[in-house]
Amino acid sequence: MFSVLLLAVPALSAIGQAPVRAQMLAGLAIDGIRCDVSEGAVQHIHTHLQLFDRGRAAGVPEQIGIPAGAGCLYWVHTHSNDGIIHIEAPVARTFNLGQFFDIWDTSLSRMQADGVRARRGGTLRVTVNGRLWTRDPRSIPLRDHEEIVIQNGPPYVSGHRADWSKL
Ligand SMILES: [Zn+2]
């Protein structure tokens, strides 16, 4: 029994992110976040995410969480490439940045955020509303009108505030 378990663990890690992609294509739940045919009405908030690599903006794509052909959108998604994460959910629950990156189907850790990687032995600089975030960036709660900046530096930039007047 014990040896069976040992064999199962590397097999699971070897398939990596492929299951997430397959779930996305089928519109199946990811981290308990469903892909529904219409936007949820219980909670509608927005968080602004910016990524920088040595002072240059690295994009957050449009249509994250809106898989083409699936006919649904995940509760946590983007519409355009402005870095605004839309949380439109039929439940009152706090989502976190790690869940958004899982739906994006890319990496988030202290060392890497999508294509932005810290230098060997270093970590990315993460701020939430300008304050340094030193814990795992995956645990950052997605709250309304917050500014999340993740970057590899130097140089370090402060980013820009979203135009919250419309959101
Ligand atoms: Zn929205």
C-alpha cells in the first residue's frame, strides 16, 4: 500500500497543468470557481493587477476566464487587457490571486508571475495598495478597488492607479 502511494505522487506532478487546461475547455470548476452562462449578481467587485519586468509593463491578457467556445465565464475573469480583474459571483466569498492565476493557467509564486521571473535566488516585489506583501502572493485576497503590483527589478516602478470612477 505504501509503495503504491509513493508511485502515485510523481505521476500526479508529472502531468502538471494539463488538467487545468482541460477543465477550462470544458468549463468545469477550477478551485471551486464555476464557469456560468451569465455573470453572478451577488458580488461584483474589481481588483487592478499590474506586472512589471525591469520597469516594463508585462501584460495581463483579455478574456482570462472566458474560454472561447465554452459558452460560460468564470466568476473571476478579465474582459480587456487593462489589468482589471472582475469578480462577478453568485456567492459572497473572498477569492485570492492564486485562484485568478489558476484560471489564467499560469504560474504565481514569490519567484514567478506568468512570464515575470525573479533573478536567481531573488524574489519578486509585491505590493498591495503600495504596501509590501511578503507572504505568498497566491494568498492575496481580491478586494474591491485594490491595486496589486508584482515586479522583477531593478528598476522598480509604482504603476498607475486604475480609473475607478467607472467601476
Ligand atoms: Zn465587472
